[in-house]
Amino acid sequence: MRSLRTGLSLAALVTGAALLFTAPAAHAADTPLRDLAAAKGKVVGTAVTGSKLTGSYGDIAGAQFGSLTPGNAMKWETVEPTQGSFNWTEADQIVAFAQAHNQQVRGHTLVWHSQNPSWLTNGTWTSAQLSSLLQNHISTEVGRYKGKIAAWDVVNEPFNEDGTYRSTLWYNGLGANYIAQALTWAHAADPAAKLYINDYNVEGVNAKSTALYNLVKSLRAAGVPIDGVGLQAHLILGQVPATLQQNIQRFADLGVDVAITELDVRMALPADSGKLAQQKADFKSVVAACAGVTRCVNITVWGFTDSDSWVPGTFPGYGAATPYDENYAPKPAYYGIAEALGGTTTTPPTGACSATYGVTSQWNTGFTGQVTIACTGTALSSWRASWTYGTGQQLTQAWNATCTQSGAAVTCTNASYNGTVPDGGSVTFGFNASWSGSNPVPVVTLG
């Protein structure tokens, strides 16, 4: 057990939810991010995939965040893949989950140059036809969720890096006025929803953000319904713009709200303790900048777990961009968010490894569980995890570990191929077990 002090108990206590799925133990005792944000008049949110809103993923999404953004479920290619044929399944699922967990929904996104259906992008349209198609799309989607969506990213990524308008189906076919039209149509469909323009690389003061600033100023002057700007904040490790808070403030001074809409901080892989510490500082800096401006109302991470992140597929060699690792264990970045919101967190000490117990599925006579061992600031060359069941649960099968049970006591040791847990890494083993009556979650000890 290299790097573990003799007699050190690294326990992780989790309180089971009603369905006996469990959130990662490392922050079970901390105040949820959504509550910390609410105390400061902010909302902290996450992008989600609707099909994953069960088990530990659903538990974390519901407990930690005050708003949800559909990652893909409300984009045009998803909701209308064939002209006139609509698919609202995943979008409805996310909205229903949010309602059940007292969360807001940020609608994303109505007008974009990407992820449009082929029938739209491959069509030959007059300006009048294109305008009619766009108005119908906005009216249909916003109207469907009237009263259920707190804010919409109405127009997404309208600018080039130099501040000129991006050449898109909409700009080329309708001119720059498509932005004002889209906002006006969205407002007509749901007057209560807050309407945003959203873009990336506009976090600091630069040519692109200044173009966005000038657009919002002109829309406000013309009486066009525009309530906010979204700064996506897809950032690279160590590159938070120094002018972030200044930029947020200048938009707020126009009389609009500001939201950090798609925050992640990607790093060159593999992750290590130094990179994770820098990532914590970056998340903390961004959230603190928002917290420092009254009209910065929302901070949304673009997926809360590395297993649901777009980064590795888009930026080869980069990843680990979110506040949770692939096994749903909170990373230092999670604690950076919490600290920026005024939370007092139980950050794992430097050089610590932790064990997280979770129930992944359950039926009337049995269940499947898993334990994840994760290390930050140290590494293991072998491991042993132990716990004691409280209501007669009995292991029947295990994988990726050798497990023995004597009475209520269970001990699992690494297999020949997975004893090494690197700094910043984790391993997971699983098991099936029987139960009867109740299935409380035990304390897991490494040692």
C-alpha cells in the first residue's frame, strides 16, 4: 500500500437515496453547489444527456445543480430530423427531470450554423422561405415549452474571431437582421423566457466580444427583446482571460444579464496532480468572476463528468475537462467551484486516495454495485477495500477484484492487472449481491 500511512483510514460515507443509488462519497457532507449558488443569488447548472439521467449520474445532476441545459436534445437536427416530423423525446425527458428536481432549464439552441438537419442545409430556399422556416421552428419549439424554460440561447455563435459576422445559412440568406427577427419571434412564443445570444472566445475583452457588445447595444437601442449574453467559456488549462470580470461587467452595464453557459477547462492528457490543481484554480477564477458581478446570473458546466464530455472527441489528446472524473468522483475543480461560491469544502488532502461505493442497479432479490478507488497527489501499487454490511447483504459474484466475505465483513483486493492507481487516476471493480428488506450503503475503508 505505497504512499498510505499505517493505520490511516480513508473512509467514504454515503447516505443512500430513496432508490438506493448513491452520489460519490467524497463530497456527500458538503453543501450542494446549487445551494451555495442560490445563497449568492446565482444559479449553477450543467449540460446533460437525457438518457443518462438515472443512477449516480441522475443523482448528481439532481442534487448538485439548479439548472439543466440539454446538450443536444433541443437542437434542430434532433427535434426535426425530417421536415414536419418532430422528436421531442429526450427534450421532454430533461424538462420533466428538471421539474421533478426543482431546477430551471436553459434551452439550447434555436438558431445555429451547426447540427441542423440535412433537409434544411441541403435545401434551396428563397429568403422568404428561409425566414418562414426559421420562424416556424422557433415558434414551434419555444411554444412547446412555454412556461417551462427559464432562458433560451436563441442565437448561437454568430461571429467570426475578428468580429465580423459568420457566413452561415442564416446570415447569407437573411442578412444580419436574422438575429433581431429570431429574438422577436422567440419573445412572441414565450414572453416570460429570458433570451440570450451565446458565443465562444468572447470571455475576455477582444474583437469578437466587442462585436457582440456592439450588437447587444444596438439591439437594446432598437427595442429588440434581448435579455442576456452567454459566454461559453470552453477554456484551456491556465488560460482564463485576465479581463473576464471586466468583460462581464461591461455587458451587465448595458442592462442585460450574463451567463457562463458552457464552462469546461481542458488539459493535455494524462491528468496529474499539478494539472488538476491548476484546473481547480481556473474553475474557481471563472466562478469568482461571475460571483463578483450582480447581473452574472448563471454558471453552467458543459457536462459535469469526464465520461460525458465532448472534449476528447473534438480535441485529440485533451480531456479531463469537467469537475468530476469518469467514475463520478469529484475532482479538485469541483471544490474550486464550491469555494468560489463561498462554500467550506472537505477537499481531500494532498496525497490522498479515496473509495466510493455505489449501487448501479437493483431488483427485488439482488443488486449490482461498484467501488471506485481514486488517487490525487499520490499513487498506489496495490489496494484493498473493506466494508461491513448492515442488513445481511451477501456477495454472489465479483469482477476486477478478488472479494471474500466473512459474516457481514467484505474484503476486496486488486486483480493481477489493476493494482496500480496512478496519481489523478482511478480503478473500478464491481459485484453482484443479494439483499432482503433494505440495502443501506456501507462505509468503505482503504488499508
